Amino acid sequence: MEPKKVTIKSLQGILDNLKTASEAAIGTYLYKGLRLQISKYKASGAERFARLYHRRRNQGLCVVCGEKVTHKNPRTGKLYRLCNEHREKIDKKV
């Protein structure tokens, strides 16, 4: 994933999140050619994957490949968690 470009004002907001130990500060940022990476120390693989899963799901992206999901579940009205390609592969009816 590419680092998110930030300004001094948004960098101040990130620092405020760090002061409160908020997980909203976690990420990779680019400020004037410097890459700032904020991550949780000794986070397990499962914890990192869960964070990635929730971030992609909330943004309407496929949780496997990150592609934009376009179809909604007709029963719930929410976007599917997988793109069409992965729905065919993973959620295929037997």
C-alpha cells in the first residue's frame, strides 16, 4: 500500500491520536519526502490481518484483493465482502 500524504495539520492530528493510544494513528504516512510508519509493537499476524480485513470491509473493498466491490447483498442491502471473482471462487455453491 502506498503511504498517505499528510500535511502538518493532519500530522498534528495523528500525534494527538498517538497520545491517546488510539489505533486510528496506525498507518504509513509521507511528509515532505519522509516516510513515517506507525504500527503496533509485537502485533500478531492475526491481529494485523483482522485490522486489514476491517479496514477493507469498511471502505467497500474486497477483503482478499482490495478491488472495489460493486454488488450488494439483496437480503441485507450491504456490499458483499468479496469481489465478483472471489465470490465465484470462495463462496461458490456446491
